[in-house]
Amino acid sequence: MSVPPESTASVLPQAAPPEAVAFPPKELKKECEDILSRYPTRMAACLPVLLLAQQHYGGWISPEVEAGVASYLEVSDSHIRGLLTFYAMYNTKPAGRHEVWVCRTLTCWLRGAEKLRQTALDTAGVATCGTESDDGKFLIKNMECLGLCEVAPAVFIDGQPHVNVTPEKLTELMEACD
Ligand code: FES
């Protein structure tokens, strides 16, 4: 008599789901309510609520925060995960105190963006984009067009645009970050 195979689900290790934080914390309650009042559905408010959460929780969204936001907005964890991994402005691992976004799209690339990215990596002391520097100071990110093509190459540092950037200027700007 043949033995039925065990189901795949009983064989594969199952990761425990993250324990959701209570979201929103009291400091964000009013702002979250204001955001929700401007959107037709809770789901439609995902992006601004996630940005708010990211700012509040040290510049990144942990699985626990992700689960808390999903519960608050009454959407699935996978919906939130999809947004976090699609949009480059969100971080799903610890980010440095300063984020440097280097545009890599055509106009900036033609105007020297490769050198800028290397300068940013060297100044931060990291080998690749998307990795927090050892001192926790910087996170360098490759970004698509930042909307400043006419004054390329463009870089954002902590949300502030810088245009016609040279490697020397970028080094200076990053060294001025505390
Ligand atoms: S291509 Fe870099 S800002 Fe548009």
C-alpha cells in the first residue's frame, strides 16, 4: 500500500508572521486622520501614511510596522509589501541618517551621473547602493529621473534637490552632513 506524500506546507519551514506594532502611535494619530480625510478609501491613503510611518520610525519600515500599517489601513500585508518594494522612496531596512539619491536616468547619465554615484559611494565608504554606511550616516540610492533633467545631473540629499552637481560639489555637500 502506498503512503500518501506529506503536504508541502507541513514540510517547509514556516516563518512566524511579524507582530504588528500598534499603528498609528499617538504622535501620528492626528496626522493619519487628516490624511485619511483627504482620500476616498483607506487603501488610497497607503503612500502618504507609509511616508509618515517611515519618517517616524527612523527612516525605514520594519515588517512589524508594515503589518501595523496594513492593519490600520485594512489592506493585506502583501499590498503594503508591494508598495514598499515598488517605490524607491521607501526603505525596508535601516537607512542612514542622510539619504543621497543619485539619478541614473539618461540625461543625468550623459552628464556624469556614474561619477557622481561613485563619489557618493566613496564618500560614504560603502561598496554598493542601498546599503547603510557602517557609521550609520549615509544611504546612497540609485533613482530614476528626479524631474530635473534640464539641470542635470541631479542629486537629492535628504529630500533637497541639488542640480548641475559635480563630484567635487557632491563631496562638499556630503561632508557638510553631520
Ligand atoms: S534624467 Fe536625471 S533628473 Fe531627469
